[in-house]
Amino acid sequence: MKENLKKMAGYYKPYIGTFMLDMFFAFLASAISLVIPLAVRYITTNIPGMEAGMASKRLIFIGITLIVLVLIQFASNFFITNIGHVMGARMEYDMRAEIFDHYQKLSFSFYDDQKVGQLMSRITSDLFDISELLHHGPENLAISFIKIVGAFVILSNISGYLTLAAFALVPVMFAYAFVLNKRMKRAFRENRVRIAEINTQIEDNLAGIRVVKSFANEAIEREKFKRGNRGFLAAKKNSYFYMGFFHSGMTAFTMFINVTVIMAGGFLMTRGLIKTADLVTFLLYINIFTDPIRTLIDFTEQFQNGYSGFERFLEMLAIEPDIKDKADAVELKDVRGDIRFNDVSFKYNDTSHRVLKHIDLDIKAGSYVALVGSSGGGKTTLCSLIPRFYDVTDGSISVDGIDIRDVTLKSLRKNIGIVQQDVYLFAGTVYENISYGDPSATREDIIKAAKLANAHDFIMGLPNGYDTDIGQRGIKLSGGQKQRLSIARVFLKDPPILIFDEATSALDNESENIVKESLEKLAGGRTTFVIAHRLSTIRNAETILVLTENGIEESGTHEELMSKNGIYAGLYKWAK
């Protein structure tokens, strides 16, 4: 915990000036609140014995002084609430940027095991609670410290007996708080997990709402959500159970302190050991003393929320990317497109079964290679190894004779274009989605890429042309239109190596022909890998690789493989 708190404190470093001012004004506002009961004591003790004129002048002076102090307190509280909150928001901004940047570094193998809703929970609700703790935590502690210490010093000067009576219950109160704190921490951590699960369920449902409605399974989704919601409610009930004990217990302790002071003060007055004015002042200070205790109660709950969120934040940052640049990685430049697989084997982290076994390939620059085979044979996996979405388990892959693990990820992926079956378009306009291929491209470059992808005509038919908003994931476009935008994006990128992952398998015949023409134009002069679902689309490939669980079983042109009458011939005849 000590190490985590040290890391948390590190986020104050860029804002240390603002933080010190925030603490100064917190101390100032607290100190001013300690002055008012002293003014009451002075007035009740000294004013009644003064001459009327002198008393009036003294009261006016005290009144003006108190008004000035109230204005100073107003300015102090305004700084704390305004600038202090902005400081907390800036720290939240820094942490959100840090964790988002970390998300970008993590590989596909990490996302294979994660749920989007849980990742979003780390970057939204967790960080909000952390920022609230970072802003209010030190401030609340400072205010509580000055009020408790100040009240103790002043009360001790008024009456040592009453002070002893008032503070007798404090050690018991803090012991009570300590025990319940530990239980609250566990309960709040469970809340975090349940909130993340609920977020995941909502995200999954909303993303797949069209599937839900098409199967008329709203009732099933409601039941799934109900189960998750019940788990969340149970976790909340548990945390509120301990919180209820904590709040009610602390409130009871503050009331006991008041009762103790009243009773002790009464006995002391009967024996002439304390004056009425001192008892009144003492009771006013007791309220000032109990106020920071309530603040500490709020801080405890806030600390549990913020610290449990910070622990989850650190857990995520502690995950090391399994695919990253070497310290001496070089830029991959002037790529021709020669690709070599040297005894490559691969298996996913969660299975002992090897997806690829001892793959040897030597693909010359500009070659057009098709990958075929039954589902699960490793076609997509093999292609995913080239841009290092996953790293090989054994063997090596080289581009132009350089091991891809020796070059920077950015330069490697900059030279590879991928067109997938499941096209992902971002919320925004047509223009923004195409420009994703090269953010520095001009409008003329984007239009040219769209024309090469056979997309310009349909784009001009949209309500606002290239500035038309296409909705979440391009929902306002047809499958063929979305595919052509993704091809335009790759045209704009202009990479020497291409991967087509069943890019036309989900399209109707008319759309497939248009997209196929675009793909053929895009493949011209580039090293191209095509994962084929419809074998009729790759008859002209220079090399067709038949991939099975045993590796590359067959290799050759369409005619050569048909003449062998082996696996490929069987697949082709079955497809027809």
C-alpha cells in the first residue's frame, strides 16, 4: 500500500504550485472558522462589563473584523472548489491519457481475453473516483487536522477538565473506524468488479442490438442483465452494510462527546470550576471539533472508492505488452516485399495445441499468394504473424531479409495494408474514415483513392458526399460500400505488402464483382496474401497454399493443384 500511495502522490508533481495554494487556502479557511467562537467568548465575557459607548465601538470593530474574515474565507473556499477541482480534473486527464496510451501498446493476445466494458470502466468511473480522492483527500485531511488541533489547543486553554472529557472517546472512535475501514475496503473493491461486469454486459448488448432484435431475444438479454444487476446489488448491499455501521457509529460517537461535555460542564459549573461563557464557547468548539470528524467519515468512504480504483488502474498499467520494439529496433525502409517464413510454429497462450507447425515459405516481392483450407487451419493466424499482431512461438519471419522482430512495429505495420471481411469503420464522415489510411493526405489524394476503390460514385450519391456521417461502425452503408471504403483507406496508405482476409466472402455477387475489381487494382505490383473463402476468386493466383492442421499440405497454381487431385481439388469440386 505504501508503494501505491507513493505512486499516487507522483501525479501531484506537475501541479505542485496549485496543490500548495490549495492546501494554504484550506488551512486559512479552517483557521478562520476557529476564530468565531473566540469572538463569542470575548463578547459574552467582556462586553457586558463595558461602558455603552466603548462596548459599541468594540462590537463594531469585532463585526468588521469578522466580515473581512468571512470574505477571506469565501475567497479561500472559492479557490478550493474551483481551481482545486480543475487540478483534480487535470490529474484525471493525465491518468486517462496514460492508460489509453497503454491500451494502444497491448497486443491482440491481451484483447482476446478482455471485455470492452471492463476496460472502459477502468478509464471512466475508476478515474473519476481517483481524481476526487486526489483533490479532496489532502484538502479534507488538512482541514480536519487544523480544526482538530486548533480546537484542542483552544479547548485546553479554556478548561483542561472538559478537554479531557471531550477527547476521552476519541481513541475508541478511531479504533472503531479502523476495524470497519478494512471491511469497507474489501466491499468497495467488489463493487468495482461488479460495475465493470455491468458495463461489459451493457456494451455487449448495445453493440449487438440488431442481433438481439432479429432473434426477438430481448427477454433473454433482460434476464442476463437482471442476473448481473442482482450481483451488483448484492455487492452494494454488502458495502452499505459496513458503511451503515461506520456512519451511524461515528455519528453516535460525536453525540456521546457532546453529552459528555454537557454533563461534565454541568458538574464543573456547580463547583465553580468553569464559567457559563466558557461552557458556551466550549460547546461551540465541540461542534467545530465534530465537523472534521464527519469530514473524515466522508474521506474514509472517498478513500475506499479512490484507492480501490487506483489499485485497478495500477494493475492495468502493470501488464507488460508482450509485443514491443526491441531496444535496438531499426526503421524498416524502402520495402520491396520479399517475405520469408523460416520453420514458423505458433500457438495461442491459452492452448497447448499448435495452430501452425513448421511453416517454411519464400515469397518474392510482388507475388500474389492465396491461402485456402478448412476453417481453423490457421490461415488468418499466419497472416496475423506478418504485422506482428502475434509473435511466432518458434522460427522467424523476415521482410526483405530482416527479421520483423528487429524492426520497429510502426515502420513494419506502415508497410502492410489489411482488408478484412469484418470491416471496421469509425463513427464520423466518409472523408475521416478514408483519411485514416494517411492522416496527412490532401482531399485530392482521398478522392483519388476512393476512385481507385470504385467508391467515388456511391460517395457522391450520399446526402453530403464525402462529408456524410456514416453512423457507428458505418451502419448507414451497405456491406459492399463499407468494404470499398476500407479498400480506399488502404489505397491511400499505399503499402508494398497486402493482406486480404476473406474480403469478399460476405458480399452479394454484384458487390463482390465491384470489390474484386478494386482489390485486383490494389494488388498490382504488391506482395499480396489472399485468404480465400470462394475458391473461384483465386484461380489466377501465382501460388495457392493449402493450409491444414499439419501445415502447408499443398502448394502450386490452380492447374497444378487440380492435376494432383488432392485436398485443393476436393475443396474446389465441393465448392462448385
